[in-house]
Amino acid sequence: MSDKLDLDHLRQWIGKTTEASDVVTKYLVMGLRATLFQEVGEPKKGDAAPFTVHWCLAQPVFPMSMLGPDGHPTRGGFLPPVPLPRRMWAGGEIEFLDSLRIGDEAKRTSKIVDVTVKSGSTGTLCFVSVDHEVTTPRGLAVRERQDIVYREMTSSAPASTKAPPPPPKAQHRETHVSDPVLLFRYSALTFNGHRIHYDRDYVTKVEGYPGLIFHGPLQAALIIEMAAKLHGGKAPKKFTYRGLQPLFEGSEFSVNANETADGMELWTANAEGQPTMKGTATW
């Protein structure tokens, strides 16, 4: 970390807002369906898009000269300039109120609601919470809170002092392979230049991970789609999720669900069956 983390300065970003708009297109929906292991089909105007299509819409576009060494835009602007090098989604909560459909013009209004600092096993952690509302001409479609975590750089993961717990058992389970093409496709759909998802030399030699990292929102999207499929095609009214550990490319992973009295507990897991992201869905 080259600059001192000044929490009072960073908290001056609380209350900052921004807006952006975009149109849900046929080819965006086809690409997202393919990436989420769904039937691509020939979607028509008015057809519902996958539930997390809003993560592909109106993404910020910066010239190459404004990108940092990790492929993200240089710090500052809407998000506070947190001087910690690693940035990932920590989790969040989504309320689905209406489907986004092909042909919709969607507007996203975003607001920084909190900036906090904690100490963890890997050092200093800075959390930035952002509220989003996505609207269409029909009204509010999605209300969301995203928690972004910034971390210090470490050369390797901390050694575990105990064996992992037995993998949880799932009532419903699907398996897929997290290959580099899947990660590339999702980066392209979300215009995400973060090099940890496609640049193996960078992610292993600079950030010290053992391989390319599976996107947090892609894991969440797969969990949400499974929840909806198991509930008659209806998106949950509320979905809460948090990342537990990185999921890496090159191996099988699973999407899992257990039904509960209140809804569903869902999670993605690595090839060893250990959860990497957990979510709770309620209707």
C-alpha cells in the first residue's frame, strides 16, 4: 500500500450519487443466457432477460489511459479512492420487483451509503457499500445493495491451521467447469477489465493467487437462476449473498440448493465441495 488509508477522507464520498442508462438488447440476453448455461434460443422484444442482466447494463467506460495496473479505472471518481490494491465484491442484497425485458430502457441510480475499515486475517479491509435502484418505464425493477471490499496485497494465501469442515450436503446440485472462456465471456458481458479474471501472469505473479478468479457476480447469478428454476421460474423477492473464498478456474464447480421453511439456502462450491459463495433466497 503506497498511501495511508484515511477513513475520514474516504467517508466524504458517502452520499455521492451517479446515474446511467442502457437498453436491454436481444444479443445481450443471448450472450448472458449462454454464459449462464441456459438455452440461448431466439429471444424477442418483450421477453424476460436473465434476472441479473442489470449487472451487464450501463457499465462505466474509461479510456485506456485511465486504467490502473489491475485493469480497473484509476481510483477516485464515484467510488472513493481506497489505497488498497485488491478489490472484490464481498456480497450484497437484491430485491427483484419486476423483470427486465428485451427492449427496456433501464436507468440505474447509485449512491454510496457507507465506508468502513476492519482488520482481518489478511490485514486491513475497507468495505464500501453502494445502493442501486434500476427502473424501467414500468417503474422500479431492482433494488440492490453491493458491498465492495478492498484488501492489502499478500504474496500468498495464509496457511490454514485446521482441516476444512465436511462439504455440506445439497438437495439440488448442478456441476459445471470454470474454464477461461467462461470467465472471458462474463468479463466481456460486464465490460470488466479486472485482470484477475483473464490474465494468468498478472493474477499469479502480481496478486499471488494460484489461478484466474471466478467472478463473484457470476457465482451469484448462477445461484439466483437456480433458485428461480426451483421455484417455478420466479425470482426471489429478496436474495442476500456473501463471498466466502475465491473460486478458481480450471476445475469443476457446483451450484447447490437446500429448501428451508422460509425459502432456500444456496451456495457455489469448488471441486472439493467447499462453499465459495453463499446465498439466501426468500419469496
